[in-house]
Amino acid sequence: MMPWSVPIMAMLATSPPAWRRVMDRRAQRVMQAAELRLTAGRAHPGGGPANGPSLRA
């Protein structure tokens, strides 16, 4: 998901320093959230298996 609408992001992309300032911060937050999920033992956002319920009888 982008922080703003596509036209705004297109204008932002014309200035690489501005693009990096916005997107590097966003990428850092995403990576920190992923690390927290992994350290908490939840590899998937829903907390369950990636492919749905288990097939145990």
C-alpha cells in the first residue's frame, strides 16, 4: 500500500531524494513490524498457518 494516491506518488518519484525520504521510512517501519512478528513467534499476520487450517484428524 502506498502512503498517498498514485498521482502524488508519481510526482514524488520525480525527486529521488524526496522519494527515498518517504519510502525509506515506510520500508523501515514494515521491516520492524516483520521482525516483531517473527520474534513473537507469529510468522504470518493472522497468527495462523499461511495455507489455511491444518488437516489434522
